[in-house]
Amino acid sequence: MFGAFERAVAARYLRARRGERAVSVIAGFSLAGIALGVATLIVVLSVMGGFRQELLSRILGLNGHLGVVMTEGPFRDYAEAATRIRALPQVAQAAPTLEGQVLITTDAGASAGALVRGIAPADLRARRIIADNIRAGSLVDFDGEDAIAIGTLLARKLDVSVGDRITLVSPEGRVTVFGTVPRLKAYRVVAIFEVGMQDYDAGFVYMPLPAAQLFFRSPGAVSQIEVFLHNPDDTWQAAAAIRRALTGRPVGILDWQRANSSFFQIVEVQRNVMFLILALIILVAAFNIISSLVMLVKDKGRDIAILRTMGAGRGAVMRIFLLCGAAIGGIGTLAGLGLGLLVTANLEHIRQGLMAATGTTVFDPEIYFLTQIPAVVNPWEVGQVVGLGLLLSLLATLFPSWRAARLDPVEALRHE
């Protein structure tokens, strides 16, 4: 498509000489703008994708893909129901749980609210996101009537460690002749976990299911059965299979997509908005390419006229300036690709360096829910960004190239 002649002339025009510095500077800014736009877009999309994936893995790792609840009365025959659910081919785990809100206090006077989740010790040990992230203690001791496991942030707030005792206060008190008396009981911390999400590490408490049933006065009952699937996308098929397996029971099934729909919709909207906003950087850089090529055409008017008189056709002239613009856009896009992948790969190191240099907190986990910046490079998204950069760069070259090809050599030489 492009001959050696067009390539040689285009390369010559891209090398600035004395008196051509203005064109070179604008072309340099165009290249830098495209590179920064592409790099920024890759980094932001990678972070947004990583943010969604990390939240999804942690939320689903703790809460399950489906929640089976009883719509009428307490869920008492949960053992038989869990056995039937586990027998389904789509199901990986089924764990009966009992939940309740409590106030936690210590002898030192510290206090905090938390969500207590009662679960069978074997089911908690099978939950890898907890079992693989024990920072102190052991789940081997997670058994009996006074054992609990808490998150690292909650332990730090209460200033407790493994072996210490904390008191749980239930908002549902006991009615006596003297009025309502809060129910409270002391428990021993046997394990401290850290899943990497501020909400869970600061507000979740696990205790053995029999102890939770005793504390919340729900003997032989649970709140729900948490179901983990082999494939999280099979929620509809699995829900239908569970309903068939539990025929005759008034059960309701809530899947993770509906339970967290608003949250993940917000993340998706933010991702799309960020894409559109940052794509404008590439668009502005593309307009700079137009400016630089228009100036180059004006500056090279006499050269174009001479080339035309020597036999170069309009197509050859147009290809020369198309090559000039494509070179700026292509080099800028490739530079942005390399820079974006480099920054994405070292994002956490950059964050740590900024925190050490400025003394401020970058990516506060209390705001962003995660303790470190996640980044997952999606090859499809990277390809879209690179394609967008190349497409806008190519479109930006069309008008200046067409204008150069339409230049009348007689008029150009007359005005020199």
C-alpha cells in the first residue's frame, strides 16, 4: 500500500530541521497525549476490572452464590434440606448459618457493633477465603460453646488477641419481672482472620452453629442455607434444581446477582463513565495530530508542488501525510500500551512509594473496601483501547492528507 518513496518522504518530514521546530513540538505533544491517554485508560480499566473481580470473589467467598431461606416460620429441617442440596450436581457446598447483630464489649471498655454468623466448624474450615487467611490462632480450636473467630480490624479496634475474652450483647433481651435485661455472654477469641475487605474484617464474627443457636435462642433453627456453586453463572438452573429438591417446603432463594445488583451496577456505570471521560484524552490528542499535520502541509507547500511537478500523483502525496499521522498515532499508542501495562504491573509498589514519600494514605481501605489496589489486565479491553487509539489517529490524518493531495502546485509555487 505504501511504497518506499512515500515512506522515505514521510520519515524525512517527521525529522524536524531548523525552522520546523513548531511542527515538531506539536507532533511531540500529540504523541505524548495519545500515549498518556492510552496508558491512563488501560490502567483505569484494569483497576476497575480488578476492583470488581476482587469484590466479587470476596463477597461470594463469604456469602455464597445462593441463599435458601424459609418464607414461613423458622428453618428447622435444615440438615435434611442441606443434604438434598449438596447432592445436586451444580452445588459445591451447602452450609446452614444463623445470623444476628450484637454489641461487643471488652473488660477495657472498648465496644463495637458486629454481625455474628453461626456456622458448623467443618463448614467454616472448608470456606477457603477464611481458612487460608488466618492471621493468628487456628480454626482447629473453633469448636465448643465459647469459641469465636473475628476479623483483624475488629480485633485491632477492640485491642484483643487470641486467647482474650470478649462479651457479646444481644439487642433482644430477656424479659424479667424487673423489665427487659440484655442477654450477654463471654467468648474466647480462638482465631483472627483477614479477608482483605474492610467491612468484613471490621464487622464479622464467626461462632460454632450450636453456640449461635443457644445465644440467639433459636434451638434447632437457622437463618438460611448458603449454597456455593461450581459455576457462579449457573444460579438460575441451580435455583430451579433446589426448588425441585425441596418440593413441599415454603422456601425462597436469593441469588448473588440480585443480592448485590445495585452495587455491581454502580461499579459498571463508573467503569463506562471513566472510559468515556478518558477516551476524550485520546480524542484531544487526535485533534493535535490534525493541527500538526495542517501546519506541516502549509510548511511543505513548496515541497508538495515540486513533488507533483516531478510526477507524484495526488494519491502518493496523500499517502505521505497519512504515514506521518499514522506514525505519530501508532508510536504514541504503542508507547501508551507499554506504559499502561508497566504501571498496572507495579501499581501496588507505586502506591507504597507515594505513601512513603508523602506520608498520606493512598487508597484508603475504609473508602474503597479493599486493603490494596487490585488490577486485572483484560486482553480484550486492552485491545479495544489500542484499537481506539489507532482508529482516532488514522481518522485525524484524513483531512490534512486530503488537503495536501488537493493542493494546486501552480498556486503553491506562485505564493512562495
